[in-house]
Amino acid sequence: MTNPKGPVSKEAAKAEGKTGETPAEAQRQVVESAGGQETKNVEPLVEVLGKAEQAYAAYMDAQKEVARAYKTNEVQVERAYKEAEEQANRAYYQTLDRALRAREKAEQEADEAYARAREKAKLTYEEAIKEALKVKQETIAQAWNVREQTINKAWKIYAKE
């Protein structure tokens, strides 16, 4: 806090920032208190500005390098994405092709199995018809024989009387 009566000592006044000195005098006192080397260690403003400009230029170069690295990384990520996409497309179309060939093969096998089953059914039908015709003919022949025998017996019985 500030003393309403004014600074008590030079050190207290310095602590409060009220020394009544000009900035040049304050800089000289700081330099003198730093060991008495007045202007030897103090760099001229031009040199400080030059170093600041060099540091800023180095910062800008580093920033450009970081931007280039990000751009390079972005290109690499994009390339990796495109490769993954192409690989996924190749795998998809290969799988699609295999599935199509498998379906065509299954359809062909089904058609062949159907043709074999149809042929077998036709042969079974023809054999059943032949067997039925044979049984019919045998049944008719037996019935004819039974008729003949019955008629012959009837005539024999009728003729004996």
C-alpha cells in the first residue's frame, strides 16, 4: 500500500515504483548494480531486433515445415485409404465372382439331377406300364381260360344230361 505521507525510504519507493527517476537513469542503475559493466553487455536495439527477426523467421520456417508434414501425412493417409478401398472392392468383386460361379454350378448340377430324375421317372413309368400290361394280359388270359373251362364244363354237364 502507499503511504499517504509519501515514501519512507528509497527502497520502499522503488518497490512502489515511485522513484522520480527517468527510464534512462533506471537502466543505468540496473546496469551498474549488475556488476558495473555499463554498456559492454547491453546489446544495441538493432541487434536485438535482428535476433528477434531471425527467431521469427525460424518460427515461420518451422511452421511451414509442420504444415508440409501435415500435408504429406494427409496425402499418405488419403493414399492408404484409396488402397484399402481398392482392396475392399477387389475382395468384394472376387467374392461376387466366386458366388456367381458357385450358383451357376449349382444350377447346372440341379438341372443335371433333374434330367436324371426325369429319365429315371420315365423308365420307372415305362416299366410300370409294361408290368401292368403284362399283368392285364395274364389276367385276361387266365380269365379267358377260366371262362373256357367253365363253358366246357357247362357243355359237358349239359351234354350228359
